[in-house]
Amino acid sequence: AQSVTQLGSHVSVSEGALVLLRCNYSSSVPPYLFWYVQYPNQGLQLLLKYTSAATLVKGINGFEAEFKKSETSFHLTKPSAHMSDAAEYFCAAPTNFGNEKLTFGTGTRLTIIP
Amino acid sequence: DAGVIQSPRHEVTEMGQEVTLRCKPISGHNSLFWYRQTMMRGLELLIYFNNNVPIDDSGMPEDRFSAKMPNASFSTLKIQPSEPRDSAVYFCASSLYEQYFGPGTRLTVL
């Protein structure tokens, strides 16, 4: 079964700086990969989805993620952080091929320093 | 679209009481998921349905928990009897190709 690892449970960046949140998957190439964002006291919101059509995926709010098979990674980036980006971010992958269940990473809490 | 709707948004109850959480999925979605989120355990999948049929309930903690999906537009998660360790935020999500989450129900069991 797939496992998803998010390096860094807490990441702090200055406003305007590059945001880099790391995600690695464990098993054979998954058909899909997701990033979700959770703002305080809200549900998870889909940021972006990888589907093998393109290795660079653009999402909402200026975020993008790049799928790298050689590194088994799907890191999330944003060129310039905004205060409103402060939230928790989750990476997820299908638990097994053909299964709708998702395996979520443990989450990375992003803090933006004014 | 209204998105996934959950009710109530907050529930405070006493140990031993029955609790029922409700979910209305996005119209046209064919899968529904119930999750629990706590600081200690993170996000846990409890059960999921496909076309109203329970597919995987391996995450249901114990017999005190039960879930139903009587039709495509409604699901319930019931805890009977409730215990303080059930305190958590419970999320419902629905899916056709990607999972969309509801706002959650914050449950506090005293």
C-alpha cells in the first residue's frame, strides 16, 4: 500500500519569499496525487491534482506542484508567499491502485512571517 | 453547487449519549467518505461508500460507531454510546473523481 511522507511538520517563510512544501510517495507510480489545504476551522480544500497528463500541475492561489518520478516526489511551491497562505497543507495519494481511498501525509503547517 | 453539507457544525454531549452526524454529498458524486481528525492521530478514514454501498469500514474504531447511506443524497454517522475519546472533528467528503470535503462537525463529549 502507498505511504505518503511530508518532510517538515512546520514551515515558516517570510511574506514574499518562496514557499516549498515537500511530499514523497513510497510505491509504484500513482495514477493521481493531490495537495489539499486546510484553513483554521475549515474542511480540506483541493489545491491541485496530478494526473500524468503533465508533470507540472498548476493549482489555485498561485500554487503549483511538480511530479518527479526519479525522486518519488510531488513538492508544492509558490513563488511569493502571502499572509493568506497560512494554513495546513496535506499531500495525498491513492492507497492502492484502482482504489478510491486516499493515504494522506501528516500535514505541514505553513506560517507566514510578516 | 452548495458543496458538501454537514450538520450539526458543533455538537456538545455527555458521555453515554447517542450522537448522530449528518452529511449531504455533492449531487452527482458516487462515493462518500467519513473521516475523523484529531491532534494526536491526524486525519483517519472511518468508512467509505460507493453507490450507497459500504465498501471499506476497516477504519471504524469499534461497534459503537455505525454509518448508513440510505440514498445518494444523505449519510449518517452514529456513535452510541459516546465517550470522551470520541471528541474530534468529523469530516464527510464526496467524490466523483476527486474528494471534496465538507466543513466538518466538531464533536465534544464531556
